[in-house]
Amino acid sequence: MNWAVAHRIAGIAAAQAHRDLGIDRTRYVHVYQALKSAEIVAMAKPMPRLFGIYFSPRDKGPAVLLNANLDVVTQRHTAAHELGHHCLRHSTAADEELHSSLRWGNGQWPEEEKTAEAFAAWFLMPRPAVLAGLERICHEGRPTSPEHAYQLARFLGTSYAGTVRHLQHLRLLEAGVASQWAKISPAALRSSLAGGATLPADAHVHVITPGTHLQQVHADAGDVLVVRIEGAGFVSLPKGLARWTGTTYAADEIEAAVVTDEFHGATLLEVSAASQGEPVRLTVSRDSPRVGVDDVWPD
């Protein structure tokens, strides 16, 4: 089975899973809630060499075990991959922690791993959600810059590289452009979106624009919220969000806040600007790697 066939199979299976599990295909996909809805027992613990393990019903499942040491984005992808094993009725599988460059496209992958990996992409990035994100980010049906792809990845809770690949599968990005964008460092894009500022090494950047009004931003400690509205400023910063300034700027100083370890749950954030008739209001939710058993994981 080649990857094109794997994606056709996975795309159909993911759409069926969205329907069966009551997933809103126009929004950020809550993969851990999907595991619960599928009645899959889930746990996360530190593991040295594994992304995750799926236990089939034949082996006293369904259950999944995730590596608690993974970052938020990789753990979400792994959870969707293991859900794919379940929805595709695969046997028990242990997914080894390979170098990221081998996580996709390697012709030596077993067929069940190919379809589970493709399922993760289609499950976390359904076409309606991708189009909704692009409309909010660039007001077009297609991304026109790698920064758009990075922002879309933040909207979907996915990796930059995985998002670029999936845009190609959705025929929203030409293969040659996707190949060029995939070579761009996410760190360079983060800095670009933050006005050229120096950022913490693992920080994600979440851009606030008028299109963010009434939206939800999923961020973890260390992530930076950057306001891209002329003359705008935070009305106030709730507990757990602190004003942030980078060490260097390529342009005028920007309004930005960093998520601290004190932040938990969700909070309303308001940004006011003379150019806007009313404040831009958004919900910021803490999305951290899961640890322990599923019944204590936040959504």
C-alpha cells in the first residue's frame, strides 16, 4: 500500500469517526474527549522510546498509553494515531519514538502504521476546520505565506510540518510550494510573527487579530500571545498571563503576553483598539501534555 491509498482509506475513516463521536468538523478537534467518547481507556506516563501504545479489544482493550514526555502537539498527534488504530480495527501496536523526519513518508512503514498515521492528520485537520482557520487567518481559501500555515497549525493544534503536508493533501497548496515551506524553520516563523523578537526556544506564537474575536486559543506555559491590531492593547491581563517583551525588535514594539505556569483552565482576554468598534474578546485555554489517567485530563 502506498501513502496515497493510505490517505484515501484514512480520510474516509476519519470522517466516519467525526460523525460517530460527535466531532464538530469546523473547529479545533478535542482528541482526548474523542478517546473518552469512543470508550477507550487512556493513560499517559513517561516512556523512553515510545510515542504510544494501542491495545486492541483482543488484548483486553480498547486502551491507549501515551508518552507523558511528549510536547502538547506531538502528544495530540499520537493520541489521534492510536485512535486511528482503534477506528481502523487494527491489532495491538507499539509506536516507536523515531526521528521526526521518519514519522511520515517512509516507504518501509507497515500498512497499519501508514493508515493510522494518515488518520491522525485527517482526524485533527478536517477540511471544514482548515477552511475555517484560513478564513480567519488570511480571509482566503488558500494560504499565501508560510506564516499562514504556521498560524493554521496553532488554530488546529498540529505541527507546522504536518499542517503543510496536509494542505497539499487537501489540494490547498501545490507540491512545489509545500516542499519549499517545509524547509523553513518554525523558529524563524515564530520570530517573524512576533515582529522579529527573540523568543523562548520552545514557545509557540498565537497571533491575535480582529478575526480572533470570540475564538478560543489553546496555549501552554511559555507560549506568547501577540496582538496584530494597530494601536491595540490588552484591557487587562488575567492571572497567569504576564506582559512580555522580546529582547530585540525589527519594528515598533508589539503588544504581547506570555502564558506562565500559574495559568490553569481557561480565561477571557480582551484587547481594545481605536480601529475596532468593540474589544476583541477571546478565550485562552491551557493545553498541557497529559499525565496519568484520562478521567483527570482537562479538555
